[in-house]
Amino acid sequence: MRFRRRKHPRHPVGAAGPSAAADAADGGDSRPFWERKTLRQMTDAEWESLCDGCGKCCLNKLQDEDTGALAFTNAACLLLDLDSCRCADYANRWDHVPDCVKLVPGMVARLAWLPSTCAYRLLAENQPLPDWHPLVSGDAESVHRAGVSVRGRAISEREADDLEDHVVDWEDL
């Protein structure tokens, strides 16, 4: 198989949560915003708060040039903090990783590489957020305790020579 490297997504890591003012503007519906709004209806803060901080979308991906099949690696973007699983320089990430892909609502359904546990993907597929998601649990560490983040499973791409030697087959990708 011949692989080519896939671009990193520009996704909302390290963002602030939604505001109470936005909740109040929804006519008193007490359900959480992710249960009453579509991805396109969310405010920027709501959209960004969907990121669970797992870091899986920041793993380098390879695509077979002949078949188009995707393969995830355990080699993470050079900006991913492997302990927090958040971008180390979110505000300036494009200065360091110019091929980072900006994730927007209209793209979610088309991106086969979004992890199966990704809140953006789950909501686009009309699935609920899992109990370990920080918006549900109220705890940013819950994603790590649940074992669905890359913490302890990934290395920096700086340490990876040939990405093909780092292909992984994790169930939660």
C-alpha cells in the first residue's frame, strides 16, 4: 500500500463553554443545547464546547493512494499536548500547522476520519453524547478516565520517523 498523509483538522480544542445567555434565549427549554439545536444552530461557544478533548482527531492519518482507505497512526500533531490532549497553541496553530483543516458543521457528515466517539459526529448522526463527555459529566478529566483519549497512547509526530510504522487499529477510532 502506498500512503499519503492526511491533513490535521482545525477543531475547537481549549474553547470556552456556551453562555447562560444563549440558553435563556432558547425559550426556556431546559434540555442541554446539544439536544435542542442542530450543529448549524449552535453559537461558536456551543460548537467549540462539543470538543471532548480526546485528541484523536489530531492523530496523523494516512490514506492509501490506490483504495482511499484511511489508517490512523499513534503519532499526534506536533502541537498536541499529550497529557492534556489539547492544542498547545490553539490561537496560533495555523502558524505552525498550515494544513490544519477547519472543522465546520457542514463538513461533519462527510468526514469519515472523525472518530466514532466524536461529539460532532455523534450529534450529526442523531446519537446522544456519552456519559463521559465533559458536557455531560461536568468534568474535563472524564474523557481520560473513560480511556477514550489519546493520553498514554500517542507520541508526538516529532518522535515518529516513518508514519507507516505507527499505524494503529484502536476500537474507538
